[in-house]
Amino acid sequence: MKNKIYILHATNGRPYFEAVEYYAKNNKISLEYVETNWLKTLIKIILRKKCPTCNIKNVIKNFIFFMKVPFLKNNTIIYGTAPYDFRFIWYSILKNKNNFIYHTSHYKWENDYEAIFYYKFFNKKVKKIWLKKLKDSKIVCVTKAVEKSIKNIVKNNKVFQIYHSIDYKRFYNQRNFEKVSKIKILFVGRMVYEKGLDTIVELVKILDKEKFEFTFVGDGKYRKNIEYIFKEENVNYLGWIKDKNELARIYKDHHILLNPSIRIKGWEELFGIVNIEAMASGMIVIASNHIGPKEIIKNGRNGFLVEEKDIQKITEILENLYFNKKLMDNISRNAIEFAKKFDVKTIANKWKRVIDA
């Protein structure tokens, strides 16, 4: 079933499926992204709400796909959404005549209340339909924790674990920290509360400006809460950067990636592609002890794990690294080596086995 690959995601799924794109390109298979959140986008456009990514042409395209669902056949469908999204009931019709693969990064399948889509009055009915649909579907889990969780609730022998991928060659960068006189700390990501931006702001306030410099890359609704800190002499704000080559250049010019995420209902850091990109570039990652970073970072060996909002611990790590360049070199080398396993070619081969199964 290789007529075409459709990747269905609530909004923009492109950051998560670079390996599938690589597989499709090398096998000369057409690939198309479909946004299942088209109705919400249309409402934003009608109400003229601020939405830089809203596009009426995309809404029309995604609506046409929505209407074609019962008639599509002989394609590969990769559908990523959080449990228990009611839209899954419609899009799972694609199972009937297509190679259907469900993709998930959610790791608390046993706890309905942790689901983003929780319907107080009819969740049992939605869940029953979901589990019936998943029973004989191919399921790809982003992490081992996800795989373990879903196997506890779905009796299915077609469950696979495949990490997100990076273009390792693009980000690869050997380091020598011996001559570093000022440590450059980087944040890359959405500017929302749960990304722990307040923690970084506090670090800017207390760390020695002669020893540490900060750069923020990203944008979002929480930016207005912290943009006053951009005026500090040791702080740079670069805005949102989409170009991966430009991002790779920025990684290479910095030493520490800070990812101090905070848990909120229905979300914690489930993977963190920026962590792997930074590690491939030889940066030292300091991340919150969440489910995703825990599978990537071996504390004290290829990066550091810290508890949420533990400013004192992060400060201790940064000060220790500043005075111990040998430690920085060792962790950097370990990070570079570890990041190899996430290279797009390696991950594409894993997707090939699932798609062709």
C-alpha cells in the first residue's frame, strides 16, 4: 500500500516526521500533511483572531480531505493525536482500506484524567471506541515509557517504539571548551508558561553577567511576560527561527541548552527534539526531569536532569561547569555520540519496517 502517505496531525506535524519524509523521498512515494484541526482554524479566521499560521487555502484543503475519508484506499495513513480525541472516531474509518498507523507520545494511558481530551459525561463511550479501533491497528510510540503504558491498556502485538529524528550531519559539531571565557546559554522553543521561562529569567538575574550570557529563540503568548529581561546587557532575543541550518549555526555558537519545562494538566516534556539537536552539536543540555528527557539524558554523563524550578541546582551545575572545562568536554563528547542513534537515516529504517509490515 504505497500509493501515498498521509500524515494527519492536529496542526503542523512536520517537526515530528522528518524520518517518514526521508523514507518517502528515497522510495519515491508522495507524502502529504493533513491538519485535523481545520474547523478550529476556520473559526479563528472568521472571528479574525490573531493566528499567523491560519490559512484559508489550507482549511479548504483539509476540509476536502475530511470529506474524502470514507473513499480513500490503498494509502499509508499516519495519524497522530492525543487520547481520546473524538475526531479519531471519524478519521479511523481510514483503517478499513488503508495501511493505518496511530502515532502517540502520550504516556499515561491508564489515567483518563491526564488526557488532553477528557469528556466528563461521555468519556467512557469515547474510550471504548478508541480501544476497539486500536486493538488491531499498528501503533508507533515515541518513547519506551509510552510503549509500556499503551501495552498495559491495549492488547495488541503491533506496537512499535520509534524516537523522533534529527539530521545528525547538519547539527554535528565537535567542541573544545578549554578556551571558553563566557558560557553562552540558549533557550529554543515555544514561549509558553509550561516551558519554564520564568526559571531562566531568574537565572539571568542572579548569575554573573561576566561569566554567563543568555539567548532566547522562539515566540509565543508568554513572551510579553518576560520580554523586559531582553533589555539586560547579557541577553539576546532572536525571535522565532524556522530555518534548521540557521538554528544549527546558533547551536554551534552556544554551550548550554536550558529546557526547564513545567508540568501542567495533560502535558509534560514528552520528548524535546531540540535536546537531541543540541546534543548532536556538542551542547550540554540541562532539562527538567520529565518523561522525555529521562529517556534521552543520562544525568551527569551526557547532560543534566533537574527538578522543576530548582534554580539553586541549575546554578550549581552552571557554576561547576564554568570552572570545570574538562567536565564540559566529557559531557559534550558523550552527548554527540549518543545523538547518533536519532539520525534521520536510522529512524527512517525503523519507519520502513513498520510501514511495510
